[in-house]
Amino acid sequence: MKKRRIRRKKYLKNFLTFTLIIFICSLILSFCTKNGHRRDADSKIDLEYLKKHEEIAQNIGKKYGLFPSVVLAQSALESNFGKSRLATDFNNYFGIKSNGDGDEIKLETTEFVDGEKIVAYESFRVYKNPLESFDHYGRLISEAKRYKDVLDAKTYDGAAVALQKCGYATDPDYASKIINIIEIYELTRLD
């Protein structure tokens, strides 16, 4: 009788442990699957953005002497692949700030000051359409003296590093993020 009780307790303990392990594994699998679907959906949207804007990036690159891969990757980074409010509502695909000459909108943005990430409200340019945004970006990079090193770059990664060094953005990882997008999506085929 005592042996039977001990066996029953041992069986119950093993059964509960096994059930708990199965439950935890199913939770983990469920979480991973949901995140996987979200990533797949985001990747599809990202690819659609890149496909939709690659011809514009090539034309702007040719017109202003820029690497189309960098133009497209930078627009994807700045606009979150066209999903940011600045892009969807105001056609600003490069996070170009306003200098008071034209339509503008004040929005919350993330900046890095002395290595610290801060939230700030900045005035951004408003464009009529994506082409106007891309064209203004091309003019800005090709005409402003501070971006000379971007134009002089011999490689896409050199151009990305030059954008960061010239102060286009305050993010200390800006160049590596652009390069990463170029390499993941094989955008050098546009150059």
C-alpha cells in the first residue's frame, strides 16, 4: 500500500512536470509564431516600399551623382520604410527639417545629444509628393558644401559614413544602419 502511494505521488509529480513543460513550450512557440508573422508582414511591406521607390532613387542618384542604394536605404531608414507619419502624411521621406521657407509641420523626433537619446519637437518640411521629397534631398546633398564628402565617396559604404560624419543625423549608428539596409536588401544592384 505504501509503495503504491509513493508510486502514485511520483507518477503525479512526473505528469505535472511534463504538463508544465508542454505548456511552457506551447507558449514560447505561440509567441515566436506571432512575432514571426509580424516580421514576415513587415518584411513584405518593407520590400514593397523598396520596389515602389527604387526607380525614383535611381533617377535621383543619376541626376545628382549619388549612390541610388544609399538614397533608397536612407529614405527607408528615415521613413521607416514609408510607414512613419512624416512620410505618410507629409511626404517627407528623409527627415528633412524646415528652415522656414515653405510648408512645415512640428513633430516629435528622437535625437542624440552628447551620446544621449532625447525626444525633441522639430519643424520638418512638408512635400506635395514623394518625388518632390526625393528631389529636394538630392539637391540638398549635391549643393550643400557640408555634404561634399558624400559626393566624393567612391563606395556606397563610404557615402553612408560620409553622411554620418557630415552631420546629416545625430544617431551614432546612422551609417551602419544605412549599410545594413543596403546589404540585407542587396540594393547595390541599383548602383
